[in-house]
Amino acid sequence: MNNWRGKWALITGASAGIGVALAEELAVGGTKLVLTARRKDRLEALARRLTASYKVSVEVIAAEPKKKGSRSIC
């Protein structure tokens, strides 16, 4: 995964399972990460761990799925 060194990757569902595994694999190779999922506490814990272990930049975006009947602001 050295092709991703220094580039940014967006990982959805990064608070558990495959998302965590993918984030770890990319961080090992020096990829900067944007992590998104619903569980902000898990995202922040993962971001701290990846930053400390692999010295990569990590941004966290906690996102709730759009509720039926709600309007988008974009």
C-alpha cells in the first residue's frame, strides 16, 4: 500500500470491523486518513492510536445517517 503514502483516504464505517482494519493497514503505509462513522468516541480513540503508532494525520467526522423526512443542508 505504499502507493498511498502521503495521500488522503476517506474510510466510512471506521469505528468497527473492516473499517478499522482498513484504517490500520493504510496508516501502516503512511496514508493520511479521514475516518467517518456514527460512533464519535470510537473514531477518536482509533485516531489517537493511529496517530501515536504510525505518525499519520487523522481527521474524524462523526455522521448520523439522514433521517426519513429530514432536509439536506447541502
